[in-house]
Amino acid sequence: MGGCANPSRAAAWAAAVLVVASLGGCASDPAPEPEGKEYGRPLPPGTPALERVTDLAEIPDLRATFATRELAIEALDESLAYFGKPSSLTWFPYATDDRSISHADQVRTLELLRDALVNSATSDEFQGRCLMLFDFYRSRGWDGSGEVLYTAYCEPIFDGRRKADARYMYPLYGLPTDLVKDADGTPRGRRADNGHVVPYYTRGELEANGHLDGLEIVYLKDPFEVYIAHVQGSARVDLPTGDQLCIGYAGKTDRPYSSVGLRLVEEGHISSSNLSLTTLKRYFRSNPGELNRVLPHNESYVFFVEREPGPFGSIGARVTPYHSVATDKSVFPRGGPCVVVARMPFADPDDPSGITKRDTTQLAFDQDTGGAIRSAGRCDLFVGTGHEAELLAGHTRDEGQLFYLFVKPQ
């Protein structure tokens, strides 16, 4: 997760998506799962998340993705830059159901895909090149059926202040020095005075004991905005000087994440069919004491860092609207190309305040992760920056399929 995108990218994509739809059809706070479906359930031990598609009829049609190839190339180049770092070697080889994908295989896949995007004259030629060059692998999903639950995240924009005052008094904090993380960023706990690693403080303990005093980066005017920044993992903050501060994800505690929205549904305050980020915002502003009551049930706590405009995913790549996804990196490969196949919400061109849904096949790149995104049955799509993106992210919850491309063995 990470920190500050260009709104014009999202606007450009929104214009192109009308073509995509005609051709083929903010770490999220998930809504309740349908009865009997556990999208976060891990596959049986030793079961690869990806299986090769052998039936040509089940391979996604990539012609629709050609309409947004400029943004796809932009995202692809971010992945190529990641694979130029020695640290990217750590996560390969990657095991599928029938082969082992090497670091060189993944780089070659990106290089060949870039060449196909740049040099194909038509969408038909692009589809033909992809079928010739790549094997397609499908996520087994949450239960082996291939079904994946899609949510979305964004980069919200808030007003803020560098110093607290009577109105702006809710801080976003920097990373504490006693937080212990693995090399891949996985939180392990807190380094105690005796040198042992113990569970980090809960949200309630952090807010009660002043442990984070002095780590304040910026102050917001609404505690729910702080919550949104924690869930989305990044934010832009407009300052009274006219400057805009980009805040990126720096880490989180090892405490479990619990959805505030789900708790309100379980308590009967909001219906499951009506749960969205917009609904939550309206509820908490109408019931200002409720957030303080339910938020401590989410023990997880997110920390931030000031950084250049991005936002940046967990692999250090600058994420691109509708072309970057967050997945569970314990089961999916970092940085590579994938194909999102799902029914997705988009801004309605005939109604600026409305949202419409379309069947979508979209080329994306696996460049991020999220605290609530776990297992082969979950995927989070980055949808951009600002209010419109926030609306879209809050209404994204659709079942679909997720495919990965790997260069065919020589």
C-alpha cells in the first residue's frame, strides 16, 4: 500500500473504459460474504494457488484491454523497474501446479508483453501474440472453483494541518522504532526492553498510553478520515499553504484486522446490502460517538511516511489506476502481469454522482498487498485518487476470476 497518484490518470482510464466495456464486457473494508463462502479461507497445505488453463475457450479475451494499453505500459514499466532490484530475486522461483517460474521467466514475460502492447497494430494482433507467447494460469480461488472476490482501494484526499488546533486534532502517525518487521514487511510485533519480540500494543492501548507521542505527521479534522486513511493505506492531504502532502504506508502492527463495517452489520445498524464507504461515512457523521465505540474492536494500527507522489505498492512500484492490484503475496507472484475478469463499478458518464457496473476484462500487474487481502480468493484493485475513486472503491465487491500470464517454456 502506499502514497499520491495523478487524478488525470483515472480520468483518462474512465474515458477509455467505455471502449473496453463495448468490446468485452480504499486495503478494503469488506462487506459480509455470501452465506457459505469464505473468500479468505486458505487452500489446503501444499496446494499451488495457480493452475494452468488448458482449454483455449477458458482463456480470457485480451482484445478489450488493448484500449488502455498506454496505462498498461506505464504500470508494466513500474514492474520492470522492480525486477531490476536485487531484492526481487528473493521471491523466486514461484511454483504453479505444473512448473516453476524463475525470476528470468517473470522478467521475460514482462518484456514480451511490453513488446506486444507497443508493436501490435490492432487488438486482434495483440490477442494473437499473447496466445502464442504466454501460458495462462487461473487462481484456484477460495475453494478450488476459481471464484475470487474483488474489492477496490483508492487514495483519498483530505484537508489537514501540520500542527494540531481546535478543529484539526486527529493525527496520522509515523513508524515507531520498536516495531519489528520481516524483510517483506510482515509485522512481527514489538521489541521489548529485554530484547524479546512481543505482540504490539492494541489500538486501544496505543491511544491510551501516548506511546506514539512525537510521531505525528499531520492532523485531520475527522476521526473517520483517519480510519479511511488506515484502510486505504495512503492519502493526500491539502495544507492551508496550498501544498499537498503525500502520505504513504510505512507498516502496521501485528494485531488482527477487524472490519468496522461488518460489526455494524452484525449489530443491525446497517444492512449488508447497503454497506459501502459512503454509507459508513454517513452513519458515523450522524452518530459521532459510534466510531469511538466500535473502532477499538479493530486492534490493527497503520503507520505512515511522507513520500513523493505515488502512491506506491508493497513492491515499491508506483501503482496505476485500474492496472495495479493487491493480493496475498504468500500465494501469488510479485510484480507480474495478471488479468482481472469481473463485474466492476465505474463512474456513470451520464450521472457524475452515479455509479454503473460493467463486465470487465482488464490487464493489471500484481504490485501491492493489503492487511485484509488474504488467500487465493481475494484481490484488491487500485481505482485512483480523490472523491470519485473513493466512491468507486466503496462500492466494489464483485465475484470474478483472476489469471496470470507466464512466458511459455522455451
